[in-house]
Amino acid sequence: MRKRNKRGGEIIRLREVFKFYQLGESIVKALDGVDLAIKQGDFIAIVGPSGSGKSTMMNMVGALDIATKGDIFLDRINIEHLHESQLAQIRGRKVGFIFQTFNLVPTLTALENVMLPMVFQRVPLRERQMRARELLVEIGLGNRLNHLPSELSGGERQRVAICRALANDPDVILADEPTGNLDSKRGEEVVEMLNRLSEEGKTIIMVTHDLDMAKHADKIYKLKDGKIVN
Amino acid sequence: MLVDFFRIGLNNLKRRKLRSWLTMIGIFIGIAAVVSLISLGSGLRTAITGQFASLSTDTLTVQNAETGFGPPGSTAIEKLDEHDLKLISSVRGVKLAIPKQIKTARMEFNKIVLFKTITNIPEDPVVYEWIYESMGAEADEGRLLGRGDKGKIMLGSDFVRTDDFKKTLTAGKKVKIEGEEFEIIGILESSSNFLMNGAIMMLDEDLKEVMEIEDEMDMIVAQLEDANMAEETAERIKKALRNDRGLKEGEEDFSVETPLQAIQTVNTILISINIVVVGIAIISLVVGGIGIANTMYTSVIERTKEIGTMKAVGAKNSDVLSIFLIESGLLGLVGGIIGVLIGLGISYSVSYSANIAFGSEIISFNCPFYLIIFAVSFSFSLGILFGLIPSIQASKLKPAEALRAK
């Protein structure tokens, strides 16, 4: 697959990353020494059975959680040493999340949901509105701007969520089972969109258990018991 | 920024309308109680102390011990008499001793018979002029009762304001009191003293005749030479009466009240009412605050995933804290605004109905602007205070864990 606007530099690096959870008496090793390097513009799929550590790894890369041991570099910044508010800034600016359950704020309209990440980056109102409108129109939701999530179909909600992920123009898009709650046609559309974004230079990391969807990615990493096995 | 957070907060409250309203009830009650209490308080005080205006600050009232409730002095077993009057007027510091009768009499007009309060006006111009002056009495119609007005009466303003006799009473008309015919010589302007507003006033001699009174009076009002000597003069009167009646100190069958005492009695009653209302307000505000805290806790639990999402898209702990604090503050604020409106409504209706019932501007309604501002900002702060712990809890949620919530 040919990529445009690619810089090709390393954007994500996981070095000897361990994550342990205390579960009652026992300790669960969610990640067991993961090493991984991802280049700008890559479309990566992470597959594996449930409990293999896929979501934990996503959380680490997306600065939602910190590792028990090891280093995670996001755009050459070691996020393991950052303060809570700095992590929030990194998440807001450099990462866009897409969730299986869309996670739209139910009281906000489609437009407001897309504007939300920009609110936290203190983007002025006019600029926010313009950017959110642009994204939604581009994705084909121009007539849905003022609808609440409850008034949208599953496919539409996921498209709003994609627009939200793109609001601050991040380098990395993290998609956690983005097609899990959609029928296969809508699922294909979403993956197609991710593909296009990757062509435009965004780095896409998609966690999925659907191998058909994973095939769209440039690289597939298999996780098992907290380790990358391929 | 803050505007956005306000909008998010308001949207959330609107989403849970019923819960938000129920949460705010405690705040409504508390703020309404405080606002109505304060805005009526000064009016109520003026209205009640106004009843003592006729006594002014340079008078003392002497009454015999009472046996029950009724017009002042009327239920005393041993009535005061001329002998007491002379004794009191001879006490040093007393300028004038005025006998006062307060009775209930049958009044007939237009073939309707009603029982009304009747009181005496002394025939001495020095005395009645002083009474008129201290009462602020002015004739609305006709003229004030004066020397030689035997067979004539003066009526309080209530007689023309109400339609008790189904026919207007005017100066010059004749009415029957205890069967005797009297001519109305004047009708008074409405005053802050509602006892006067509802009374029939006639000369001493007429009253004694009509009511078949010999030598007795319900009350003696002593005018002082020096208002600053009220306490000392009251003591002298007590001593003189004790000596005259052969009583020891503490065994008095009479009372001498200074205006200060009278006003103090009223103030004590007002203060107790205030304490009760303020107590209710405080309890209600605390319960309201706990309601807000409870609602916010529930909200944090329900919206854990939403909080996780907000953090994932870049919200800092402080942003989440602000959003939740604004939300709980809004619960307080809206509760406060509605409470102020209810409070103003209550005090306005109390003032309005009291004025209708008693005539004149008896209870004034006065709500200073600072009170509204204070009540509203207080309730907003109360919301923030009680929302603090749940909001901190929300802000400290770990994003990865929050996102896992159902």
C-alpha cells in the first residue's frame, strides 16, 4: 500500500514494558516485557484472545495508564515520567481514541462531542466550531450536527467518535475494537476510514479480535499472555 | 472554557430533571425561609412596636394583675380606681396620670348589632391633645373628639374600611351603643395602631354611663416628666402602690411597665420566632446540601465511563473537578434562585394580606438587593461545598479504570 505525506520516523516505542495487576492474592501479568516500535503512518492491528493484554497495551500507548516497569516513548517523550496533567495534555494533543462502545457524551450534540477535545486544549470557540463542523461534514454527517447521540445510528455514532478522535489533529489514532458494535458493512466502512487516515500520515493502532478487519492493517501483532508472539 | 463547563453541567442537570428538582427542594425551603424572614422581619418589628407608639417613650402603664386573656386590664380582679390615680399622679417624676378604659360594647347601626372595642378620651384638653399627638391621630372625616362632645363618638378607620354594617358610617350619622344613641363626630385616619383602628372612642363620662362603671379603670397611663427617668419613676410608683396596699416587695398584685420593657417583650418574642425560623432554615439547608452531595455521588458512579472518556480526550483532573463542581454549584444556584422567588412570594403575600386585614401599611415588605445577591451566592457556594468531595473523587478517577466501567 502506498502512503502519502509519510515522515516514516519512529513515533511509538515500547521498551521492556511490564504491567502487573494485583487480583486478590495473586498477581496478573497483563504485559510481560513487550518491545515494540511503530513508525509514523503505520497501520497496526493488535490481535489476540481476551485477557491477552491488548487493551492494557492500548492504555499504555495512549497514556491512559502507566507501566509497572519499562519505558514508553510517544513522539520521543518518555511518558512514564510525566505528571497527570502532562499526560492529559499528551492524550489530548497527540492521541485520538476510538472505542468499541463509541463513548460519546450523551448530553452533548454530535457537534459538541467533536468539539470536546478542543475545549480541553483551550481552542477558541469559533475555531472549535469550524473545525468540528468541517470534520462532520467531511464524514457525511453534515445534517446530523445538532443531534444527540441517542438520535444517531450505531454507524453514525462511530463516525462522530472518529471525528472526535481527529479533532485536535493527533499523530496517533488508537482504536479499541472499533467495529465490535457494528454490522459488517459499517465495520468495513470504519476500517476503510482508518486506512485512509493512515494514508494521510496518521499512525493507526487498532485492537481487534476480528481477523478479517485486521487484514486491512500493514502489520499484525499477535499478543498472548502479555507477550508479542509473532 | 468555564462557559463550556457551565453548559456541560446544565445539560447534565437537565438530563436528570426529576432528580435535580428533588435535590433542590431542601435548598428552596432553606433559602425561602431566610429571605421571607429577613424581608418581613423589620416590617414585623415596626408593626408590633407601632402598637406601643401611643405609649411613646415617656409613659408608664400601670395595670392590676390579670386573670386571663382579654383587652389589657379588663380581666383584672381588683380594678384600679380614682384613689390609685391620685396616688400615681402624686408620685415624683409623674407629670400626668391618665385613666384608660378598654371595654367591649354592643354597637347597633343599620339594624345590625356587633361587639366592638370601646375606649375613653379624657375631657381635659391638655390630656386629650397629648393623647392625639402621641397616637398621631388625625381625622379623616369630621373632627377629633374634644371638650363638651357629650353624646358623640369618634371611630377608628376600620369602621369605614370594612362593610360590617352593610351601610357606610359617616360623620353625622347616629349609632346605638349599649342602647344609647350617639352621633359620629369624626372618623380617624388609619394608623399603625390597630387597636385604635378598630375602636369606638367617647368621653370618659359617656363611657362610664354607658358601661355602668363607677369608680374603676382598666389601666393608668403615667406621663413622665423625664423619659430618661422611666425606670426610677416606675420603681417609685411600685413603692407607692405597695405602701398604699400594704404589700411586700414581690407580692405585687399590679404591674408597672415601662415602654422599654414592652418593646423588650416584643423583641424577645420576635427573636424567638427568628431563632425557630433560622433553625428550620439551617436544618433544611444542611439536608439540602446532603441531598446535593448524594446526587453528585450517584452522578459520579453513573458517569464513571464518561469521566474516563473525557480524560481520554484530554481532560485534566482539574477540568473534571471544575465540571463537577460547577454542576453541584448549579444545583445550589438554581435552588437558591427559586428559593429567593418563593421567599419573596411568601413575604409579599403575608405583607399584602396583613395590610388587607388590618388596614394601612401595617407590615411593610422590604427585601434589600444585597439579600438576594447574598442568598443566591450563598446557595451556589453551598452547592460547591457539598459537591466538593464527590467532585474530587470524580477528578481522581484513573482513566483506564474509569473507561472499563459499565
